[in-house]
Amino acid sequence: MNRNQVINGLTPRQFTQPLSTLSLAVLLSITGCSESAHVEQAPNTPTVAVEDSVAKSGIDLWPALTPAIAKDAALEAKIAALVASMTVEQKVAQMIQPEIRDITVEDMRKYGFGSYLNGGGAYPNNDKHATPADWIALAETLYQASVDDSVDGINIPTMWGTDAVHGHNNVIGATLFPHNIGLGAANNPKLIEQIAAITAKEVMVTGIDWVFAPTVAVVQDDRWGRSYEGYSEDPTIVRDYSFAIVEGLQGAVSGDFLSDQRVLSTVKHFLGDGGTEKGIDQGDNIASEQTLVDVHAQGYVGGLNAGAQSVMASFNSWHGVKNHGNKYLLTDVLKDRMGFDGFVVGDWNGHGQIPGCTNESCAQAANAGLDIFMVPTAAWKPLFENTVAQVNSGEISQARLDDAVSRILRVKFRAGLFDKPSPANRPLSGKTELIGHASHREVARQAVRESLVLLKNNQNLLPLSPKLTVLVAGDAADNIGKQSGGWTITWQGTDNKNADFPGATSIYAGIEQVVKQAGGQALLSPTGELSAQQKPDVAIVVFGEEPYAEGNGDIDNLEYQRGDKRDLALLKQLKAQGIPVVSVFISGRPMWVNAEFNASDAFVAAWLPGSEGQGIADVLFTDAQGKVQHDFVGKLSFSWPATPQQATVNVPLQSASAEQKAQYQPLIPFGYGLDYQSDMSKALVLDNLSEDNLAAEQTITDLALFERAVKSPWSMYIATREERQGLSSSVAKNSALTIRTMDRVVQEDARFVSFNGSEQGVVGLISNFPRDFRAYSNSDSALSLSIKSSALMQKPLWLGMACEGDCRKQVDIAQQVNSKLGEWQALSFSLACFADEPMDFGKITMPFYLATDAKVDISFSDVVIQAQPSENTITCKK
Ligand code: BGC
Ligand code: BGC
């Protein structure tokens, strides 16, 4: 059962908002209609059903909050005076947030951006090993350029925002806390506040002002690649944590609020990011308005009550309307109803996803209530110019502009930015000893201990004596990158080595320390191979998901290692030798691991613990005298699935109906977790779980790859036989072709490629993260696209797919394309066309490419994996 369905049994409320002022999104949610159905049901002729639900919808469903910080008349006057003195250009510059890879110091001097960011895996001088001094130097130079009024005539300090989402995770040597999913299991708001306060300190050492955390997504579908960024599927935990973390980052409103020991925080992503259909990142949330309030908004209640000064708009849509352009949510709900007087910052060119907008131009977002455009890439300059022009033409009103700028300035004043010394001269700046300080690591280690959830412990195998000979196996045993997950030094958390984590401890290293001290022995063997003399008493196998971030972590069901049960084989091999097995499972979400449960004597969900791997040995082992040092305290903050398909099993809200409560049947419920006192005869997970994954047939639906926009996680590239390049603008070329965006039905929904015939040119979609397409290849799906060509081709036009390890299969479609010269046509090819060796549909890296040596202009759009073949699907049967 999905909590999204829990909409009944709620107190009906008065509908006070006049219908005409409601956005389309609201109407759609009221009627529960899809966009097309809505057309027939005009808002002025509401049906009974509409009336009925209207009574339960509308702005008054939302909590009316009292702002944590009362308006200060003197400050407001100061802001007004400053705003009145600014030119349109100076104001718009406050709204533009470029990224460090795309601006120079001179740009900052000339424009005076209100803020800037470094994205995940972006460092000063593009140097992964940049030192704190390098970070400070960049902060200082950009700050000085911002307050230099020689070119732009203004001296408002800029501010730097960064994704310190589990510690200051872009900086080498920083303390890395468990990702939020593990902290949720710890369910200890006090600890969370401490973690946030430490994060603030390490961030301040590098001269940075502002942190894009906490993520308060209430995760409803664990297929979502950002599940681990959420604390829980339960809104209460999220609300309490949000309060604690905001207070830890910014200081208490009644205490040292935004003192020189504190940073600004951002509650993100507003709203409903954790509730998209099928858990698709940046997808569509079709929850009712009441569910938005009861489930998805709770983190904002906590965060705003703690005085959060910024909120990040979410990439996702609500009933098909992108949040970045949703005035009802951003302005009517968040600012007007919930009383938020800080600013709304956009997410990574999220404005460009609004229909009718591009990264370079988007009045709609500003008009909807976006105050800061997060605009990485070179798009910032045209966006700046277009926004200025839109203000001058009245498309964005002066009042809206002034409101946005006032909000930004209000936060800067509250943060003391006008009075604080420059970044290099702040009290914590340059105190490099604080980065990864022992006392910080101690708190992270405690968090690791508290985040562990014991799910199985046959015959009380745990706790272990440290005097034993312990085999430590699994590819996560001595791999700090893997135990830390995404958003770790690099954006995806990939490409890191243990040497990139000075001061950190792997899980193996932690075990080794404890065991060695007590006179036992730890044998590290990731593959589990042992020499004949080595006779372990017990094996600890540390295994789990590879790191990922955002849409790259989306999966279509929760089965662990589908089609490739390497770790299960390892567990079984050890058991076959009579060695008792303790599994330590590293993952960004609960997964279907029934077979792995059965093959383990004890099983610990360790989530993504971060840099302090000793926290695990602290709990698994007693001291040398056999005394428990730290018992398990973690409890599941996510329900554990009984089947691979059970991705939306969530603990029902209290307001749920009895029937909905009865439907809640996970394998292991929310709140579960054993400890050393538990009565094992009552344990839920024994050795006889069903390993049958076919029970529930997976229903598949069309998968858009390029429809209006290139869909996450894919990106478009062009290539020749020699080189490949990603596209970062609307026009690009290489020695074989030129490509540009074109409008077929709506803006930029198609691409026009001019192949010059001199050599083979390629255009396609790629992701570095292989995707599993087996659900499609097993059910007769097809690759479809719309295409048009300018000339008859005498040479092949290849349509292909590729999988990891550069395997590829392609078919020549020149004949079909030639048959309707100069006209758009929809073509569809069965995936069977691409199925021959060495194709592996389990690991698709390029789901689509076109390649040719011919001299021809090709336009294409609407590239989709069609779940069901159509009449016209070409089957390629030989
Ligand atoms: C950035 C990330 C960002 C992502 C969004 C990456 O290149 O480094 O910070 O979240 O792009 O697509
Ligand atoms: C993510 C945000 C992040 C931003 C900046 C986006 O892709 O969705 O969570 O704060 O990038 O890196």
C-alpha cells in the first residue's frame, strides 16, 4: 500500500480560496484527473465529485505558521532603502547563482552575483585534493570581488552555498557522517543537532556561508535514487529532525543564531520530491493536497519553526506541473500561508525544465516565486540578460523583483553578512585542525553505532568475542568510498580510493583494531578466499550497493544484485565451510535480500555509515572480558520489503483507515530492530524466507528517454570514431556533424543533426551508470522514435543500443527513413533487434544512438522505450 492513497477519513475543511485563484495543479489534484481528463472537466462546471473533494482541499489545509523570527521594522526599513537604491541589473544579479566552474573573479566583480555554489564534486581549481587554504582563497577572492563596486557600482557581499549533506563532503579529510537514512534509524534528534553543528564548523573552516541541507524528503518509494538522502518514510521523524538539523546548522533563534560559528541552511526539495510516481527522480507526484500536507510538508514545518532562511524548490512536478513554476506552492502555500520570509532558491537549472522555459530564460519561475536561480553552466549570462529584459518589459513585475531581492537581503542581514569580516578573516576560517577533528569523528562514530539495525541474530551469534579469528570479507569491507555512498568527494561518490580519506577508518580497519587489541585475529579477504592454514571462527561479510547520487540511483525494483548474485554466492560458500556468517549490508535503501538473509546467521543493516567505520566493530564485538560495549539501538525508519516489487510499503499514518492499516504487510515493519536483549525465538527473520522473486509480475510502462527534454539519468552526446563529447549548449559540432535544438511541437523538443558525410558521426544518449532494461527486453518492448531525413541515404543509418564494456548492437534503418523523405514518421523497433550477443540488457549505458557515414540532415524526437510493441513495430525476425 502506498501512503499516497491515505486520503480518506480526514476532517473536511472549509474551502475558502476562490476557485479562480487556484493553480491548475490544485484543480487537477482536486479532481484527481490527469491533464487530458481535465480538459473535459472545465473548472467552471464542476461535477459533484469536484465539489466533494474541494471541501477537503485548498490553502487552509496547510499549517499557518508563526515565523520563527519576528519582522524587525528597523531592518525592513534598511532593506527597503537598499533596494530602492539599486538598479535593475544589480537586483537581478542578486537572483543569479552561478557555479564556480563557470565564472571568473572578473565576472563576480562585473555582475556582483548575490550568491554562487559549488556543485557536488566541484572544487577550487578543479582540484579534488584542494586544501582548506584553496577553498578559503576562492571564497575570499570572490567575496572581495563582490564587494568591489568599481564596475557594478554596488558592494553587497556575495555568499557561497555548498552541499554539505553528510558532513562537509566535498572536502578531503572532512568528517563524513552516516547518510540521512542511517541517522533516521538512530532516531536521536539531539545527536542530529550535534552533527549539524559540527558540519557548520567544518564548513566555516573553508570560508563557506551556506549549506544546501537538510533534505526533508519523506520517501514513499524506495526505488528512488535519493532514498538515502531522506531520514524516513515517516513524516514525524522528518519533522523533528528538520528542526534539529536547522537549529544545529544555524543556531537556535533564541541563541547564537547565525553567529560566526554557524551557517545558513536550506530545507529541500520543496515539495513532494519523496513521493514521485515509481520513485522516478525529478518525476511527478500525484498525491492529493492533503497528503502533501500530512506527509511531504512536515519537514518544512520543522525547518521553518527552527528559523530556516532558505528553501530549495524541487525538480519534481505535482500533477504534471513543475514545482519551479508552481506559484500556488511557492508563493501561496510556502510564503503566504506558511509565513516563510526567507528566499526560495532553485535547483540546478530546474527552472529550465518548466515548459516554455530554457536554462537561459524563465520569467515563469520568477513569477511563481523563485527568488534565486541556481544556474550552473554558461547559461547564467543569458539568463541574467533575459531576466533584466523581462523586468524592463514588465513580464516580471518590479514588485516581484523587489520582493525577491528583499528576501535575499533580509537573509544576508540576518546572517550578519554585511558586518562579518571577509571569509578569510572569520574566526573559524583556516582552523584546519577542525576538519576531521577527533572530537567530530567521535560523534560520527557514535552516529554509526546508533544507525545500525540488527535484523537477524540466530542463536545470538552476536555479539562476538574479539579474541576470535575473524574473516572480514566482501568488497565493502575495506572500501571507505563504498561505505560512504554518493555525495562523497565526487558527486556520485565513485572514483574514490581509501587514500582520498585521510583520517577515516574502513569497516575492516575498525574490526582489526578491536580484535588485535584483544588478542584475536582479523583476516581481510574481500573474495573470502583463505589459505589452507587460515581457519576463521566467524566471517563478517560487508557488501552492498555501489555509490550513486540522484537519478543515477533509480531502480525499477528492489531486488539486490538482480541476475548477478555474487555476494549471495560468497555467503553460501562460507556457510558451506561451516563458518558462521555475519552480514553487514551497505545500502541506500531497504532492498529485497531474502536469499541473503537466509544465507546469513546474523544480518545488520548498516546503511551508508561514512568515514568512521569503527562504529561497526564497537557494536559487533564485546570487550576482551565479554562485556557488551554498545548494544544496538537503531530501528528501521523505512519498512523492509517482502518482495522486489514492494517499493511503496510505508507505515500507515495514524489517520489511515483500518483497511489501509491491514494492508500494510512489509517483510519487516517500520520501527523494528533487535538488540542483545531480544528474545530470538520471536525474531521475524529466520532462515526460511521465500526466495521466489517471480511471485509478483512486474508491470512496466513506457519509459521516455528523450521526450521534450532528455530524461534523467541520460545525457545527449555526439561522437566520431575518435572522440565523444557531452552537449552543454543548444548547438554543438564535431568533425562529422553539427547538432542543434529545434522546435517540433514545443520548444526544443527535437534535435536537428547535419551529418557532413566525411566520416561516421554519432548522436545518442548515455549514462555512466548502466541501467537495467531486462524488464523491457523480457516483455517484447520496443525502441521508438520520430525521425525525418532531408535526403535519400545510400549508406546505412544505424540505430543502436550499447551496454557496459562497449558492447553494442545496431540495425540499419536507412530504408525505413528513406521511405518518407522530408516527412516526420514514427518508427518502432523491437528490443529483440538488439538482443544478440554481446548485448546485456541488464547493463545498458546507451539506450539509443544514431550513426551514419552518409551526408544527410536528420531530425529526431520522442525517443521512448515502448512497453508494448505497436502494430508497426519492426521485429527484425530473420
Ligand atoms: C553537480 C551536482 C548536481 C548535478 C545535477 C552535477 O554535475 O556536480 O552538484 O547536483 O550535476 O545534475
Ligand atoms: C540537487 C540538489 C543540490 C544541487 C547543488 C542538485 O542536482 O538536486 O540537492 O543541492 O544539485 O549541487
